[in-house]
Amino acid sequence: STRIVLASRPDGAPTTDNFRLEVVSLPELSEGQVLIRVIYLSLDPYMRGRMSTAESYADPVEIDEVMVGGTVGQVVESRHPEFPAGDYVLAYAGWQSHAVVDGRHLRKLDPAAAPLSTAVGVLGMPGFTAYSGLLKIGQPKAGETVVVAAASGPVGSAVGQIAKVKGARAVGIAGGPEKCAYVLEKLGFDAVVDHRAPDFAEQLRAAVPDGIDVYFENVGGAVAAAVLPLLNLYARVPVCGLIAQYNDTAAPEGPDRLPGFFSRVLVKSLTIRGFIQSEFVPEMFADFQRDVAAWIAEGRFAYREDFVEGIENAPSAFIGLLEGRNFGKLVVRVGEE
Ligand code: NDP
């Protein structure tokens, strides 16, 4: 098996030196296990957290251990009755070409029902993050304004499109003209603002003439600072991710924004609620799959994937994800379908 391990912990933005490619042999199968060959490896922002020892909701990857990650694969050898050789499965096999995994942690995939890669994208974890966080915490109502950044990515694109299905006005924030055009034209958002524009805060204000009722927080940093004064009375803020801050090594320069933030929370009666999508899986995953599959079939829901070839290119692709170099759900093609 070819695999990528964590070689060292990053200080600030990760570099390719933080990763190491290895070729190893795999253990024999025990009862209940299967050997899978990985076809698609999902690269996601949360992996930055796993590279670090900072406190998080999950343990870090240890040095010299395989980087974690969601994968789509095919069973090659099986000692589990429910997953015979040939089956396609969703697993958490990590950054490697082959893996021995416990059958208890697998979900069977039907390649005829949807493209296999969507199991780690629009019909998988990122799509579900948008669905659960927006509907459970954001609770958009018809006519309200929903704002989301990283709007061309798998979470943000789904947030805006679900907001539209619910009759709300969707305003996206994205980096650069190409992504902005996609968000407006292909995803059907009502407006989009480029966060790299020098007058971003003014453009955002102009794009939300009725203020903001739901801010789905994907990025933090300067985007969040521009959003805060625009939040309406009783606005809801599902706090999903803070990607603009993941590589920070120190608090930002400048005045302490915390008193101003809490003052806003008080005077506008804001609801700010962090979440990790897994919290809502038992309650909502089946509804999510049914709804999003139907919306795609009805042509009301678009998605975009950004494929990178070869596991050896996973580190540089992941580093690019944190800088916005991906365009769509970032997936590494590790093997043929
Ligand atoms: P994306 O594929 O959208 O990739 C991240 C995007 O973030 C980049 O492409 C870039 O887009 C944008 N970005 C990066 N830096 C900045 C910045 N400084 N300011 C503004 N935008 C920036 O990622 P996902 O859709 O997979 O994830 C989106 C967010 O959701 C992340 O914060 C992630 O951690 C979080 N998440 C949380 C989960 C949970 O359970 N709570 C589960 C899954 C994801 P652009 O070029 O447009 O700026």
C-alpha cells in the first residue's frame, strides 16, 4: 500500500515537508475485516485540525501515522459476510491506496444510484453539514437573507441552494471572479461578493439591503468581521468552520473585538451556535439523502468536483484547499473506478 503519513506538525500554513509518502505491506485480514482499494480520497479543511495538537473535537493524528480521511473504495478481499469482494464502500481509510478496515465502519454504495465520488461530497459529509447546520440552526424562512462564504465549495454551495429551496434569498461570498461567476450563474445565488475585493465590506453591505437573517459561518476572520454589523434582530449564526483562521499562530493585531462582538449578540438578540455535523446524523441523514438526491434529479441543485490525480499529490492539493486554490469539492483520484 502507498500511504501518506504525518511527518511533522505545521507551524502556520502546512508545507509538503509535513507529509511523507511511504510504501508498506498490509496485515492479514482478521474475521470481520475487509481489504479495500481506495478509489477516491476526500480532502477536507478539518484535516488541518488533525495535524495539530491544539484542543479540538477529535484527537490529532500522531506523527508517523497515516493521515485520516473519508474514502470511496472497492472491497478486494473479504472476511465480512455483508461486504463481499467487488462491493463499493464508503470507509474512513485515510490517505492510502489500500487499507484493512473493520466491516462495522463501512457503508455500502450503489454505483448505479449516484456517481461514487458524490458519497464524499454533495451526498456525503459536506452536503450533510450544510443541510443539518442550515435547517437545524439557521432555520431560514421565505424572504429572509442567508449569507455564506466559501460559496463555491461543497458546504457553501449547498447552503445557498438549500436556502433557495426554502424560499430565502442567498448571498454568496467567494474568492475571485471565476468562482463568483459560478456561484451566481450555475448555483443560482441571488448575489455574490468577492472577499478579495478591496471594498469587500461595502460591497457586502450593498448586497444585503434588508440585512442578514442567517449567516452560515464557514470562514471567520475578515469575512465574519464584515458580516457582524449587518446581522438583523434575531439573526441565527450556525458556526460551521473558521478556515480563515486555521493556519493562524497568534491572535490578530489590532484592538480586542470581543467586547464589540458580545455587545452585538446582546443588542440584536443573536443566536450563535457551533456544531459538528456528526451530531445530527442519527436524526437527519436519511432525510438529507432523500431531499438532496431529489433536488439534483429535479435540476434544482448543482455541484462541482475538483479532481486531483494520484495520492502523491494529496499534500499539495490539501495545502491549496486552505488557500482557496480548489474549485469545488476537492477529491483525490487514488485508483480507477
Ligand atoms: P471548500 O472546498 O469550500 O474549501 C475551503 C474554501 O474556503 C476555499 O476554497 C476558499 O474559497 C475559502 N477560504 C479559504 N481561506 C479563506 C479566507 N481567508 N477567507 C474567506 N474564504 C476563505 O471547503 P468545505 O466546503 O469543505 O468547508 C467549508 C467550511 O466548513 C470549512 O471551514 C470547514 O472546516 C467547515 N466544515 C465544518 C464541518 C462541521 O461539521 N462543523 C464539516 C465540514 C466542513 P474562496 O476561494 O472562495 O475564498
